[in-house]
Amino acid sequence: MSWRGFKRLFTLDTGRPDLDAEVDRELEFHFASSVADLMAEGLDETAARAEAERRFGSATRTRAGLIQIDHHREDRVRRIERLEALLHDLRLALRSLARQPGFVLTVAVTLGLGIGANATMVGLVDRLVFRAPAHVTDADQVVQLSLTQVHPTFGSFTNTGVAWPDYVLAQRTAGFSATAAFYTGRLTLGRGLEAQRVNVTMASAGFFPLLGVRPLIGRFYSEEEDRIGAGTPVAVLGERFWRRQFGADRAVLGSSIRLGSNLFTVIGVAPRGFTGIELNAVDVWIPVGSGAVEMLGPNTDWSTTRNWEWVRVLARFRPGARPEASEAALTTSYRGEIASDPDRNQNSTFNLHPVIAGKGPEAPRSTQVTIWLAAVSVVVLLITCANVANLLLARGARRQREIAVRLALGSRRRRLVAELLLEVIILAVAGGVLALLVAYWGGAAIRSFLLPDIDWVGSPLDGRVAAVTWLATLLTIVVAGLVPAIHGSRPDLNQSLKSGSQASGRDPRQARLRRTLLVAQTALSVVLLMGAGLFVQSLRNVVDLDLGFEPRGLLVATADVAGSGLTREQRAQLATRLLEEVRRFPGVTSASLGMAIPFQTRYSTRLRLPDRDSVPRLPTGNPSYNVISPEFFATTGMRLVVGRTFSATDAEGSAPVMIVNETMARTYWPGEPAVGHCVMIGDDSVPPCAEVVGVVEDSRRAELREDPIMQYFVPVTQASGLGMSFDRTLYLKVAGSTDQMVEPIRRAMISAAPEVAWANVTPMESFLEPHLQPWRLGASMFGIFGLLALIVAAVGLYGVMAYSVATRTREFGVRGALGASAGTIAGQVLSEGLRLTLLGLVIGGVAALGGAGLIASLLFDTSPRDPVVFATVTGALLLAAGVASLLPAVRAARIAPADALRTE
Amino acid sequence: MPTATDLDLLQGTLDTLVLKALTWGPRHGYAVARWIRQTTRDELEVEEGALYTALHRMHRRGWLKAEWGLSENNRKAKYYSLTPAGRGELGRSADQWSRYSRAVVRVLEASA
């Protein structure tokens, strides 16, 4: 349609009556009458004409005035007419829609879900990826440091955690107007039963001014209070924590809170939603100077060592500074400092990254998944559009006779198009309103169920989300509405009137368009369902993954004794006492001591082999060790392959023993049994040699998917003899739900030992949860979208089949009369529906196979071409198609020949 | 009592006269002019151009409606008639006029 045609659609006929001529005619009549009367009174024609003109005054001026008045009047009349026409159309459209509430509901709900899903995802992606961190001024000038270390054989590792000396380097780098360091962890707040774990960010004093944030109340700390080795214990509270913990009481300023072993004076509250550059909520901010002891432990050389990469560094550019220059300067001075260090690599480089979430070097997996889901939601919108267009086409076709009659009676086509379009607009607006609700509730649900740790600020339905919703609605109107509206207003008049409503809808062009839309929609649904299936399969693989230990029913308990002044021996005794305490606890089936917690902590120390110059190494690093009591393997479900576990005979002072995992056995003693060999443990010049007495299966250390790692175990009784520091962790195996056991066991531990500041009891599964979350997010969201697509596809198929049957009443009737059985007719309709679905399946399947490579990196141990998923999706779709075509098929089979012939 | 300049007075007066002229049914512009002239016995000289302006203006305001019809001597003429709004307006302005003229008469006949 041309632009003029489009414009005409919305305006009435512009041909106005010739106002000028009318004025002339009116005045002519006046003069003729006037002259005639004057002549009748006895004047001659010349005198009469002169008198008439005198009586009238200036004819030219009057004429111009009259024409102007009439034009104004005409304009106003037209405006009113147009408004009335619109209202009329609106009434007609509403009335015509009200006759089919089912249709309206289907379309509005489909649109609401399709658009709402989009708005929800846009809201999420906007917050997670595109929005600068809250309260940060000129966030585009702030960067985060990362260090990429290149290893000749193992490739490169990029880490945003760097060593403290690297932060010192950054402070000296030209091009930065400010630098700051921070580190995020958890500390115990308070003591005993009332204690809780809080999220703490330890940040240098420059952190707040660098980001440009102002405190809500009170103040942030100064450089003076953040002096390393001589810091002042002060704390700034997060707004959310302040509200939750202190009821937003201003009197909290000046009071003290116990964090770990020390009392911190509260000096301020950060503004609402301020989380630094990260997404997760921060409860308390403390200076590095006074916080390092709590966060990093008492005897660490964190400020001098390069072996510990932990601190994250922010920098703000000077105006006009070039990022590449700063990166190069940093890298150069770094390489200068490590030149004499054989463990460091000269190919390492520093990089600077924007601080906007998701753009960093370690874009979190959930961010990647979210971006994918946003793309998926666009596909859902396309499916929705196709479906709505289809429903509208079918409806338009059903009304073709009515429209043909109205056209024949002289209705203007553009009025009809406008009317049809108006119906679409009403439907889309209804859908848009529903979409806003979906976006609001959906956004809130995703926030609280799937991404609960993020400090969300503001409603899930903000201006940007609302704008996107309306934009999507507009798009839907254009995509889904315009074509059917124009199409519907252009029936073949002769044909429609002659053959009646039955055949008129079977315009082959239309049928083809509808079938194409249906197939396209089915194909897109297949792609989505494939995605959903692959994610669900991944989640199942992740959950069922054999970690080498059994996380179900496993609890890990630690006792925080910071500040209690207990000696090493007293701590060991305390751990033994607590172990006996929890072992007796009802529901606990097995308990043991350990130190390292999988996915949480790891320890390693120097190893030597008595008969060799060097020990074999693996890309995954030196062996990590765990210090355990004899029941450890039974409690955690780790499996012994050969040899024996520890026993009471492996006491302090007796011959040192150890157990290695399969990878370590294979690496240290390839091709021969490990049991019987011995390994020298520790830094002493002549360390004791521990004999290998058993081999256990490998278990995962830090990642669900990791290359083989070496691990070994030593008995608790011999740890100090081997020079190993030993922080005790309790491992408990319980029958039944771990969640319900957490609080009772925690209380039991604290009441058994008053010197415990905080007892931490955590289900093992919650350590795994962050690793599962991206898959959970992907599986649930893809699942919802896939289900949505399946429902929409089924509704679409039903619509097309039902319509097809309705328009072929006569055909089925005649065939029934000619002896076709009900089964044959129903079978034909069914197979037609399935044929369309199969076509969509094939196209969608090919597309899914083609695009499979794209999401392979997001899957877990699942081939993007997983045959089970393919089969399941095919089955689900065929089932849905069968159900959707069944009703129309039954209806076709039930058509009585006599009725069918009478409908004409 | 509203105050009015001469011009407003004149225009308002003309409107009132035209509306009054149409109370007996549809009339074309010339008939209205003729009626006013005869009724005022030529004492009030109304410029006919202004009269047409008044007709068209009141048509625009919705006080009158206009239709083409046949005149007494079978010619096409534009006939004006009162709409309900026009009838209301006539009542209002006539009332205003009587009060105004009564007040003026009272002033002029006042003794000391």
C-alpha cells in the first residue's frame, strides 16, 4: 500500500463542496431579487442596480469574509465528523469483538504472555548488563583491573583477583586519577545463638570517592582510618541491612557491632542499592586496614606476597587518558617487578574492563544465560505475532461474506480496513495491559526465586520496561494486524457473494498464508523446545553428576572461635568434643572431622619423593590435601579403591600414613600400585615420609567440570606432626532433609561450647548451588518459554484446523452422504494437522541442529544434538498437535449430511 | 446589566434581528433583509453585506442551519432556519435587549 493510500486509511474524503461558488450563488440571488424588487417599485434597471449595491455595501469585502467564515465552519464540521466516525468504528469494533469473547481472550492472553515475557527479560537484561552500577558517577570512566597470565602449555588464565603488590603498582600508574581496592567475603556478626553471617566488602578508603557515592547518613571512612597495620575498626552499613537489622534507626551511628573477633564502630550508612560495582547486596563495608585480620586471617603476608591473588582493583581515568597507555604501563612495570621470579610469566598482561555488570572479563554465566533468554523471548514474540496474525486471518476469512456484502452496498474499503485495524489495536492494547502485569509479576518472581542475592532497586516495571512493552505492542499491531486487515478487506466480491460463506474462506492465497504462518510458528517452537530440553537435560546431568562424594544429606559445620583466645590444642579438643556432641544428635547417621570443604577451601603443601629429584606436576596444580578422621570416607560417600582407610592405630607418633586419590596414584607412580610407596610431606629439610595405605576415587574439588586433580588425605592425629595447620570442619551425614537439621545442630553446638562465637552449619548442596544456578535459571526460563511456545503453537493449530473444518462443512457433509465413515473423515483432518506440524518439526529441527553449536558452551555434558531431547520434543509437539486437531476432527466427523447441505 | 461598545451593540442587535426574522420559518438572506427593512419602516438602515456576514457567522456557531431550496420565483436560494441553539440565543438576547431599553427609557424619562 502506498503512503497516500495509508494516509487515506485514516482520513475521510477530502473533496469538499465548492464553498466559494456557493457564496457567489447566494449573493447573485440576493442582487437579482433586490434589483427585481426595486424595478417593481418603479426604478429603471441602472438605478435599481445602483440602489441594490448601495444597500449591500462592499460586495468584495463581504464575499471574502463569508468565504473565510464558511471555510472555518467546514473544517470544524469535518473534525467532528472524523471523531464521530472513529467513535462509530470503535463501537462497531468493540461490538464485533464482544460477540467472540473466546477469540478476544485467546488473542489478548497470547499477546500478554508474548509481550510480557519480552518486557520481563528486557528488564532483567537491562539491569544485569546495560545499566551502570547504582550511585556510581561517570561509570564509563571507571575500570576494573584483570591480570592474564599465560602458561606455555596450559593456556591463559584471566583473573580479576590480583595480588596486593599489583594494586600498589596500579596506584603508581599514570592515567588514573584514583585507584581503589576491594574484597568481598562473609563474616560472623555477633556471637552465639544470635550470631549471623553477613556479606562484607572490605574496601580501601578511596573506594567511595572513586565511585562518587555519598553516604545516606553519617560518613565513609578516611585514609587515616584505613592505614595498613594500623586501621581503625569502623563500619559502614548497607541500606538494606540497616533497614533489616536496625529498623533504619539513625541512632545506630556511633554504636558498635561485633564482626569476627573485633568490635567495629558504625559511622555511616551507604545509599540504597549501592553495591559497589557488583550486583549482590553488601551488608557491611569495612576498611582494609582494620578488616584484613578478620577477612584474611591473622598471620597472613597478604600485603607483600604475589602468591595470593585476591584483591580486586578499580581505577578511574584522568580526563583524556588513553586506556591502552595505562594497560601498557601497568604491564611493563609488572614485568619489571617479576623479572627475577621464576614462577611468574613474562607474557602476563594487565587489562582494564568496564565496570558495567556482565561486560567484565568474567561475565557471569547467569548473565550469558540471561542474554540468551532475552533472544529467546524475542522468538516467543515472533511466535505470538504469527499466531495472532493467523487467528486474525481466520477470523477475517470467516467474516468475508459480511465484508463482501458491505463493500457491495457501498462501504468504502478504507473504512473497513480501519475498522479491522481498530479491532487489532483494541486487542493489542488489551494484550499490552496484560503484558505490563506479566512483566511486573514475572519480574518480581524471577528476582526473588531465581536471582535472590542481587540487591534489586526499584520496581521490576520501570519506565524503560513500560516503553519496551508499548513498543512491542506497536510492533505486534503492525506485524500481526496490518496484513490480515488489508487482506480481509479485499475479498473477491463476485466469488464471495455467489458461493456464500463456506467457500469464500477457502481463498487459496489466504489458506497458503495461514499455513505458512502456522509452519513457521511450529518451527520456532521446535527450536525453543529444543533449547528448553537441552537445558533441562543439562540441569539433570549437573544434579546427577557423580562428584566422587555424595552431597545429598551431607552437612558441613564449622565453629568460629575467632577472638576466643583458644590455643591450637584447645581448638583441637573443642572440635573433638563437638564431634561427639553432633554424632549423638538424633538423625545424624555418621560424623567425621575434616578440614577442606569441596567447592569452598583447598590446602596444599610441599611434597617430595624420596627416590626422585622432582615430583610430577599436573596442569591443575600441586596436590591438595585434606586432614580427616577415619569415618570421613563413610560420611562423605567417597569410595576406597584399594588398601585401607585410616584407623585408631594411625595415632599421633605412630608411623605416618596417607591415602591418595586415583589421579595422584597414576601421576606419581604410573603403572605400579601406589600402596606401599611413601611421600615426604612439608617444608622441613628432612620431612617425615608418609606411607600410602590406600587409594580413593577422584572427587571434584572446586568445579563441576574440572580436569583431574591430585588429592591426598592424612589422619587428624598426625597432621601437626607433618607440620600442617589444621582448622577443623565437622562433616555430618543425616537421614532426611538437611535443611531442617541446620538450626537444631547449630544450637546444639553453641550450647555445648559457649566459647563458640558462631556455629556455621551448611548443607553441602548449598555450596554447589551457585554452580547449579545458571543451569537452573536456564532450565526454568527456557522451560517456561518452551511451554509457552508449545501452548501457543497448539492454539494456533487448533484455530487453523477448526476454521478449516468450519469452511468445509459442505464437503464433509457430501462425503458423509456418499458413504465415507466418520473415522475416515476424522482421520483425514487429523492427518492434515499432523502434516503441518511435521513440516514445522522438520524445518525447526534443521534450524535447531544448525544453531546447536551456538549454545553448546552453555550446556553441561549434553550434546546440542542430544537424540533423547530431539525425540522428546518431537513427541511432545506431535502430542500437542494431535490434541489440537482432535476436536476439529471429531467435529468434522459428526457433520450430518443434511445439515451441511442446508447451511448454504 | 452588561456594558457594551457601540460596535458590539450593533452586532448583537443585528444578530437579534436576524434570529427574530427567522422565527417564522426558513428564509433566504434577501427575505431577511427585506423583512427587517419593512418591519423597521426604513428607520434602521442595515447594511445588507453585514447581514450576510451575521448569517454565515451564526451558521458557523450552530445557531442557524442552511439549506438550498427553491425561492418563490423558482430560483435556487440558500434558506436559513433556526436551530434549537439559535432559538435559545434569540430568547437570551431579546430579553437582554428589553431590559437594556427599559433602563434607558427610565433614565430618559426621569424627572430630576
